[in-house]
Amino acid sequence: MKSCQPKAARRGFSLLEVMVAVAVFFVGSFAILSLVSQSLSNAQRMKRPLVDASAILSQISLTNQVIEGDYSGNLGDVMGKDYDQFNWQGAITEIRSNHLYSADFFIFDRRNPRQPVAQTSTLFFRPQSPPGSMDGGNFTR
């Protein structure tokens, strides 16, 4: 016995084809949602200023003289008003008698001054620097 519907009208999608199509749709949707979420997260992160202690060292490296001592200040004075909530502290010490200096600097958030936000250390060689404590004759700063 023949069905009264034509053969082309009886054709449809099988359950397996529908399940594969739904799976592909959800994988694509979740990939797009993941990208949007990462973009929003990156945008939020960019609202906060990037804090790096090397900005202080770059100011010191512009001079020909390095003087031993302890230093501190507000990062906003160096980098602008967006960084007013950060303070910096550092020390420069002569570690060799040939005018090799070690500079260690830390940046602290005013809301949590115990834990440094950033830190950096570097060495400076400045033969034109004023005599320090390792030159043998001058023991004062």
C-alpha cells in the first residue's frame, strides 16, 4: 500500500542530525560568550593604572650622578594624577668601591601599605658620582 504523500514531503531531519546541529550551535555560542567575557575583563583591568617600579629607576638613570641614601615619594608626582594612590620607597647603596651602585625600589598602595604592589632592583655604574663611603675618606652622606 502506498502512502498518499509524495516522497519529497516525507523527508525530514533525523534525530542525529538535529543533535549535531544543536551541539555545533552551543559550541559556537559558548566560544563567542567566552570572547566577550575576556574582552570585558580586559577592559576592567585597563581602567586601573599599571604600576611598575621601573619608572622611578628611569628617573634616576637620567642623571650622571647617583647618591647613596633612602628615598621615598608619591608616584603621582612622577607619573601623573592617576597614580596618586601609590607611594614609592627605595634605597641606593654603593656595593663596590668602583662606583657600582645597587638601587632597590618598592611601590605601595596607600590602602595596603604593608604589601608592595611592585618592586625592582638594578645596578648603576656611575664613575662621575660623588665620593661615597667606600672611597676611604668620606664616611658621611
